[in-house]
Amino acid sequence: ASKPAKSGAESQGAASTPAEAPSGNAENGKKLYLRDGCEACHGTLAHGGASGPELGPDAIPFEAFHAYVRHPTGEMPPYTDKVISDQEWADIYAFIKSVPRAPDAKTIPLLNLN
């Protein structure tokens, strides 16, 4: 089966075979995610928010993620290596990949009172 064409952040810096994400510390990544304000747009658990898309747990490949946060298109500000290092991005990415999947709305009793 053929793969769909990559677009947006996925095509930025993409190699023919995706490189494995660098080793990251999810616990430190969560601290950085909150410290650097990612939750303001993407939600506390990276499930998306008012102005930012869902990031995890099914994150785009690390190369595309890293390229996008350095040179975003849209409303997200760029994060240079002076603000967040490559290792810190690896930690944030590890956190994003570790978050549990958002529950299906049908499984939340308060949302199903009808």
C-alpha cells in the first residue's frame, strides 16, 4: 500500500526513512512542557486545546516535530535552541508520546445524561 503524501510539519526536513527519536526523559519533558507554556495551547496532556492541535500520544515523527517547533507556520512562536535545547525537545517529545489517549466521549457518564 502506498503512503499518503506528507504535508505541513511532516514534510519539513523529512528524510527518506524517519530517524528514531533521540532518547528523552518523559518526566522531565512534562516539567518542561508545563514550564514553557505548551499546555496553554495544546492542553495539559497534549490532547489539544483552544488554539493548538492534539500532539500525543500519536505524535508526528520526531524530525518533523523538531523542524516545526524551530520554524513553525501559523500562530505558534518559534523556539530557538537558546530557549529550548534539542535535548529538552527530546524530553518534551518523550512526554507527548507517553500521555494516555483521551477517553472516548461515550465513556464519560457526565457527557451522556440523555
